[in-house]
Amino acid sequence: MTVHVRFLQLQRRQAERADGDGGFTPVGELRSDAAVWTTWQPQRSVNATDDALEAVEANRLPEARADVQQAREADPLSTTPLYVGATVEQAAGNIAGARSLYGQAVHMQPSSSETWLRLAQFELGQGDPQAALRAIGPALYLDSQSPTVQQTYYDASRAETQRRADAAKARADAQKKKREKRNP
């Protein structure tokens, strides 16, 4: 077996087997008597997540879900397919499914500030600053110097302050209307 590897401006990685007619056929792995070439698996996962994002943009959600599943199978230790899956579920209007996938990422890599950050950003985007603050706390602990983590904390804190002020105003307005009804 002769292996030639060249990576210039790598966009996609593909293993190929030489055909008898001088052409090449794509294969999932390269085999020899001694070993199986499996370093392509993470790249296969990246390719599948890229395909899933393209499918979401074209509103082909079943295809996007299948691509996410393929990405998860190709690299089960990566959180990227979970994030892309959450994007697919959001596009499909399945907010609970998206939240679950972010939660799976946190469960898979709880010592990564990125998983907590992404969950916090998702919750903030869903209009739940309390949940965002719960999620950003561990991210701050794990990476307190990150400007993105700090900004997300600031945004969630500001949104929660506004939510509380709005709730207090709504209660005060309701009490005022109640008093006006009793005392016309």
C-alpha cells in the first residue's frame, strides 16, 4: 500500500481507493493488514454538520436531522453535532428539543465553559434570563476571563433586571386597577 497525503487549504477530507481504470472511489476508511485508518471520522462528522446546516438553510429539516445523526455517529465525543442539532430543532420550532440537546452537551462536557455558554445564549435568546443566568454561572467559574462569557453574563443580568422591573410595574398597575374598580 502506498499512501500519499497532501493538505493544502483543506476544505473536505476524503479517503479514496484506486480503481483499476485509473480513477478513484471514495471510501470511509483505509485498511491495511496492520491497521485501519480512522482519523477521518472527526472530519466526516464536520462534513455531516456542514451538510446539516446547508439543509437547514434550504428548509430541508428531515435531511438536516439525518445529517446531524450521521455526524453524531461519526464523532460521538464531539458536542458540535449537538449544537447543530439544536439549531435544526429551533428551525423546526421544537424549542424543548433544542434545549435538550444543549443540556446533553453540558452533560457530556460539564467542565467546558463553551457548553455552558451556549446553553446560556440559547436561554437568553428564548427570553429566559433566569435560566441564562443559571447556565452562565458555571461558564464564569470555568473561564472568567472570556469576554464572550462576561458579555453574556452582563446581557442576562440586564435582561433579568428589566424582567423584574416589568413584573413589578405590571403588579403595581394591576393593584391600581383593582383599587379603581372598588373606588370609582
